Amino acid sequence: MNTETKTLTKKQRSFVENYYRTRKGSLSARLSGYSEKTSDQIASNLLHQPRIRSMLKTMLAEVGQEL
């Protein structure tokens, strides 16, 4: 686990993993334990956080994809 991963909460790490699998923000937020009512906004907020974007870009680059 790298330093970036350690600075994320358990829910945030779960969101990153779910987003990597599904590429769907709202669904990823719900699967990670965030409220269904706010999952759209939470996903948007999370996807704008530099640490999360950086992790996702790195993970996607490893398989030849882009965010």
C-alpha cells in the first residue's frame, strides 16, 4: 500500500476500487457505503479530490486507460 492509499479513509479506498471496476461514480459511492440519497454529490466530490484522481489515474494507466 503506497502513501497515497494510506491517507484515504476506508470508504474512500473502497470508492476508488469500486470506481475502477464499474466506472460509475454514484454506484461506486453506494457500494462503498455512502448514502443513496447523496451518492451523486459524494461521487462528484470524491472524483474532484486530487489524491483520489491521482490514484485512479495511476490504476487506469497500468491497464492502458484514462480517467
